[in-house]
Amino acid sequence: MDAAKRYFRSPAAVLGLILLLIVVGMAISAGYLYPRDPLALAGRPLIWPFANPRFLLGTDNSGRDIAAQIFHGARISLLIGGVATLIAVTIGIMVGALAGYYGGWIDNILMRITEAFQTLPNFVLLLVLVAVFGSTLTTVTIAVGIVSWPAPARLTRAEFLSLRSREFVQAGRTLGMRDTQLILREILPNALPPVIVYAGVVMAVAILLESALAFLRLSDANVASWGNLIGLGRDVLRVQWYVSAIPGVAILTTVLAVSLVGQGLNDALNPRLKQR
């Protein structure tokens, strides 16, 4: 309850939660408001927003309803962002926890592997993975998660290095607790708050990475995603700019919402703030 009170005391966190709930609501209601295939032809091409009551946000180059693609695209963005973040944070916590807790040669090996993944920029490595394994939705999601784990790993390692010598950890060792118990029960709960807030960053970046792939037409073209719509609007950007602008605003709103919620959770859950 105290954490909830601290969260709702932050106007930015509340704004982020409202925006995120709107995006989630769009994803949930997409099948009810737009039951047809969002990629099916619905009218004549390039109808401007609000020019036709049937198409509130207009139509794209092929005559497909932009509003339907925006609502169904919310599902794709949240799915990719959520699953990729779960993959990245899970790998990152495992690697960072082992490296930070044990140190020594285990730390050296795991950090060298982490540095190897960070040698190439995220997007370049993502392009390589997509080129090798294909561009299906599943492949893209897993690939985004794989390229995003080094930063959570380094953050988790730093937290473990600062916590492993604390009194409560020493007391646990004195009581005969196993390493697994110390890692999962004692250290990890205290190391999670900064990882949680960074998970919001990972999710926001994951959505942007998928959108960038779709813009380059390297993502799954058989799904209605915001990135695909932006890429489609590239061909008519000078005259029908709304085709790219509307999904761009949707991406911006979602990324902002996730970032604000992550920061709000950090402020609410950070044990260092409980004494203030």
C-alpha cells in the first residue's frame, strides 16, 4: 500500500499509467471495434482523417483502414515489447547475478561474453539475426530480446557487487543459507528496483527496434504493426504525411508511457526512498 501511495504521488507516473492503460485498452478492444482483418481493403486509397465517418483516421496507400491498423498494431507492439523485455531481463538478471555474486573467473567470463555482445550496436546485431533466422514475428521478438540483455546484466551485476557484502547477506551466510537462497531471497529483491525501471527502457527500445525493422521492410509484413504503416507512408510522406504521422504518434505515446511507468515504479519500490 505504501508503494502504491508513493507511485500515485507522482503526476508523471500517473500520466504514464493512464497513457499505458489507453494503449492496452486499444489492444484489448481491437477485435471488437475492428473485427475484420486490418490488412483487408476497406475503401479508396489515401482518404484523409475525418473526411469520411467510416474511416476516422483515414486510409493508407492501399485503401486499408488506418484506425484498424493502429488498434491491432497496439497488440503487436505490446506483445513484442513485453516478451522481448521478459527475455532480455531474464537473461540479464541470470548473468548479472552470477557475475556479481561470485566474482572472480566467473565474473570475468560472463563480462567478456557481455562485452562481445556489446561490440556491435543493437540494431546492427538485430539486422544480422533477422537476416540469418528470418523475419517472422516470433523471430523478431526473440532477436530483440537477445540483443537487449547486456545492459540489464551490467546493471544487475553492479547491484549485486554493492549488496553481496552487506550485513544481512553475512547474517544469512552465518545461518547456513545456500548461495541460491542468498541470491534469490536476500540480494535479488533489493537489487530489483533499478532493474525494474530499466525494464521500462528495454521495452520502449524494443518497440522502437521493431518499428525500425518494419520501416525498413525487414519485419513481418503479414501483421498490422505501427512500423509497417510508417514504412508504407514513406512513399507518400510529402503529400499524405498523416499515414506515417499517426502511427508515429502512437509509438511516441507508448514509449513515453512505458518510460514514465518504469520511473514511477522505481520511485515507489526503491527501498532507499522508503525512509524519506
